[in-house]
Amino acid sequence: MSSVGFPFRGVRTALAAALFFGLFPHSASAQTPREIRIGLADGVPAARISAPAPFALRAGELVIETSEALVSPETEAGAPVLALGSFASEARAREVAESFREERADGPEVRVRRDPETGRHLAVLPSGSAAESEAEALRAAGFPEAGVFRVPAPAGEALVVRPFGGSPIRFPAGASLIAEPPEGGFVEWEGNPYRGSLTVFRSGDGVTVVNRTNLEEYLFGVVPRELPPDLFPEIEALKAQALAARTYALTPRAAYLRRGYDLCSGPACQVYGGVEAEHPLSTAAIRETAGEALFHDGRLIDALYTAACGGHTENAENVFSNPTPYLVARACIREAGGVRLRGATADGPLDAALVRLAGASVPDWNGAVLSAAASRRDAAAVVSATFGWLGLPVCAPGNAAGEELSLGGFGTLVEEIRCREPGGATLGPGPDGGELARDGDPALGRLLAEGLLDASERGLDPGRPVSRREVIGVAASLLRRDGQLFRRGQIREVTTLDGRVRITVEDEDSGPATEEPRLFRLESSGGAALFREIRPTRTPGRDEPAPLALPAGELLLRVGDFVRYHAAAAPSEERSVEFDLLILEDLGDAQDRFSRQSSWFVPKNNSDLSDTVNEVEPIGRVVALEPLEFGASGRIVRLRIVGTDGSLEVRGLRIRRLLGLAENLFRAEPRRNDGGEVTEWWFSGRGWGHGLGLCQAGAYGMAAAGAGYREILAHYYPGTEIRSVP
């Protein structure tokens, strides 16, 4: 192994290096004051640097001229390993490893490792002996390239360069190698070309590869990866994405600075694909907005963005921890012609709002308290108020010892309040209800047969405690059957006057089209309970998923929207009446609807989900997922995961990461076996990402509708301004 001080082919002195760089100029980043360093790989076993023509690889005053070089830590002899083969590409190694896994589902795990001296990839099997006889057995079993290999292990702090056709060259600890591009070309890392230069240095047991380039040229490889022009061919949307990406890149990240670069190249920062990702349309958008960035209160903003927002973005404090004035909940629609309606604070489900309309005294039944067991007194008050509001006979329930109430006892309580004999015949054909009736619990059977009780929450054990959520669910189901609870209509006019929002609604029951439609006038001073309805994806082979009404702090109402509402006074065509509850129906015209990621369905095995959760907190088998708090967009902000041996509460971004979902805007439906045990979860949701800032698919929708990039950015980052970067 040659020392840096010894002459070798391809290495020049400082004088020769100066002449060399006269012919091969520095990268564009050296000619402009604004540079950026992108970490392409961190701590990898080896890095292959190449170019179509000879390029300069230099360390200090010494220069290597080559067309390809493998850079790795200094190594020593490693232990022999049994592998399915040694392959030139990582993809091929993983393909062979996957074939082994498919053939031997119960076999050992195969790991792909890289030989730092050759750059080849091995599909390694765990083996105590790594004997040649085992390799022969694998070759006979259909893996002809299997064998025993010796993978060198990192040693010391030195760096070794293996130029194509040359001898290994050792550089001492602390050395950094800089690969300059050939004239008129690009330097490549692992076959992928990048603008500017590449720097390789030792980190831990591997090497780190950093691309140093001009900020604007860096964006050439970011914008088309974040918002592909072939799928979203609107230059105004690409301009908006360019400003968001440029602003994001200008904000230092201490975690990466400590590693020797400014940003990473993956989804944790911004996806960067180098030259191969570039597209003429996105490049034009970047050039036309060169130097522009987003500011708030004189400072660069943290320009977060999300792939698809499911019709509505969220407030920053509900995803991370701190509120941010320009990262606030925004409907994914153009605001032209709309009026923003603010409502009462609501973090509970629609069911709780409905029982309050009926006069039930449940002022604090929101969030976490809904998961608590309901007392007999509370349940009786809710059910009695509901029947009274419906104008049905209400009987006083019989006395029962204690305040605890089981699920079966709740069924009996409801029958008593309905003035019916709890032991009577089951009223409906429901199979679960009939089964329970034959087992001696006909009252609970009635609730199930009539569709009043959702048996999916905690199963059908009559002896378990009934939750407050189940109590209000039964009451709300009764209220929904009453045709007078809601009226439905389409907004024909919406205005604001003296701080009040006034809506003219064409009633759905206006009669034949030949008649003059009935127009009802509604108004609110801001105290109504507001909900936004979403309808998740319909999946082939499944029933149409029921829409989910989610609490909203405010709604953007526009002409043409469909709403359901409740008002204490009868709606009138002559005068405005105050409404106390309003539901904005599914945003079918949300601008992110153009994206395949705007809605989704994911089934998950409950055993796998339970294993994942128990790695964080040992709570046993998951039996329930209970939302405790919702954000302004309807996203779940706090979630309680209930297990057989405990529970775990998670918040914000951690929810989707732990559950393995695309977003926090979802509903979870448990699927049970005949014994009532949860075997699977069906997750239906909207959106893709964290839900903050610019909605990328929504930006495309706004641009397609005629919005410019300034309008798009002002919508998703309210209160910001576009300025040239100093």
C-alpha cells in the first residue's frame, strides 16, 4: 500500500496540480458565493466515485487523475462469512436475498453487506462456521454464486483510495478527498451524476459523501423529485415548490452541520436526485424565481410542505410542539368567494355535540374523558334527555346498587327508560343481537339488532364497563333517526355583516324542480359547533366507508358547498335564524384531489401492530384505538392505544409513525373474530405527510385553476412575504 509521500501513477505535485486546475476549473459552487453542501451518504462502507471522462480527485496539494475510484476506510482481514453471492449491484444482492426469504420463510435473515475493498455487495447469512460444505448445499439448492467470503473490517482512522487500474493509496486520518468534475461533465457517486464537486471523508467505521454545489443548481435536482413535473405539469405550482425548497435549504440544521454538511438528500430533509432528476419545466420555474425566498417578520421561514393534505392542512403545534404563525390550518381550496366561519372550541366527536343539543348535561365529555367508564347516573341522564327531546315516553329506571355500569347493564337501563321490559323478545334480525338474546341478555341484543350500539369499540362482553363514548353513541344513533335533527342544503350566498356570518341555503327538500326553491337564511356570531366531514377511499371489495365528521375550529364556506345544520328555531324564508351546529360535507373539490395520495386504505394485522406498540410500551395485545383530541383540520392530535395490560398515549407526528400510516387524518375500524377478539385494523384516511405548510398536490390544483405562485404561497403560508435573499 503506497504512502501519500511516495510518487505513483496519476498523482501530481502542487505545481502540476495548479496547471491541472487551469484545464479543469472548479465547480460552479466555487464561482458563486452561495453554496450548499448535501450529504449523499453517511457512514457507508465504501463510495465509488466516477465520471465519463478523467476527473481530478485531490487531497490537499496532491491530485489523482482517474475515471473511477473506490474510497473506503483502511481495513484489516475480517472473519469469513457465508453468503449467497457477491454482486456488483446492491439491487441484485437484495433480489437474491428476497428470493431466499421467499423460499425459506422460517430461515435465517439475510443481510446485504458491502466489501470496502472491492465495492461489491454480499448477501450474507448468519452462520457459526461459514463452512464450504454449507456453501455447496446452497449452490445445490439453486444459489449458484453462494460461497465463503472474507469481508475486510475497518481499521484505524486512515482513508484508502483505489483508483481504477492503479494501486491502493493510503491517506492519513483527517484527510478529505475532493472530486472535481471533468470539463463540460459531471462527477458521479455510485453511477449517479451530480453538479459541482464531491467530498469524501472518514466518519465512524465508514465514509461520508458530500455534494457541494450552487444552491440554484441543487434545486434543479430537488423540485422535480418533490413535485414531479410529469405528474403535475403546472409551472406556477413548480415555482411555489421552488420557493419552499429554496427557503427550506437556506435554514441551517445543526444536526447536519455537526456531520459536515448542510442538508441530507432524503425525505428527512428534501429529496435530492442530482442531474438525473432534472426536468426542463421545473428548471424553468427555478430560474424564473431565482433568489426568491419566503420571510415572516423579517426572517426566513421554516418552509415545511406535505405531499397531500387530505383537503385541509393543520396547525404546527398539533403536529410538532410549538405554534408557528405561518404554519396554520388552511382549507386546500382557493379562497375566492369564501367566508371564514369560526366556531366554538371543540375537540370531541359529533356524537357529543348531538347529545348536548338534546339537552344532556355532558359539558366536559370530550377527548380523554370519553374513554372513561360511564356511571349509571350519567348514562341515565343522557338517555333520558334523548328520549325526552324526541318526544317519546320516558320512564324512571329502577334502582341498582352502586354507580358502576356494565355493557349488559346499560342495555337493561336503556330498556327501562324506554318503558319496556328488559326481558322481552329481540326486536331485530341482527345476528349478534339474536345470539346475545339466546344467551340471556336480550336487552343488549335489542341495542345491537336495532343498530344503536357499535359493537366494534371494545367487543361484546356484557360484563365489561360501558364507556362514555358508547353511551353517547347510542343516544346519537337515536337522534339521527329523527328527521328533524338536521336539515341539508346547498349554500347559495354567504356574507359577513357586523361580525356575523350569514348564509342563504337552498333547502334539499324544496320539492319539484318546477317550483321556486325554498331559501333559508342562517347566521352565526361564532359560537356554533363546527364539523368538517371527510369520506375516505372506497376500496374494491369493501362497502362504501361511512363519512367521518371531525371537529373544526373554523370552516371556509363558499357558494356551492353542501351543509347539514341544526338551529334551535325553525328555519325561515323571511328572517335569519341562529344555527348552533353546522357540518360542511366532504370537500370533493379539494385541490389535492388530483393526487393518488389524497386518500388511502391500509389493513394491518393486529398481532403485528401490537408487537410494534409493545416495543415502545408493554401494554399487551391492542384492543382499542381511542382519539383523545382533534386538530383544526380534524387530524388526531392525541391518541390512546389501549391494550390488554395497559395503555399508551401518543401525540402529533408520533401517532402515524408508530401506527405506520401516511397521515393522522384517519379512522380506525377493528375487525374481530367470532370470539370478539380484534384480529385486524382497517385504516381509512386522507392526506400524505405531516399536513403542515404547502400542500404540494393542492398547489398543483390551485395552479390548474388559475392561481399564480404568489397566491399559492400566500394561501398556505399566511402572513409571509416573498423577498430576494440578501
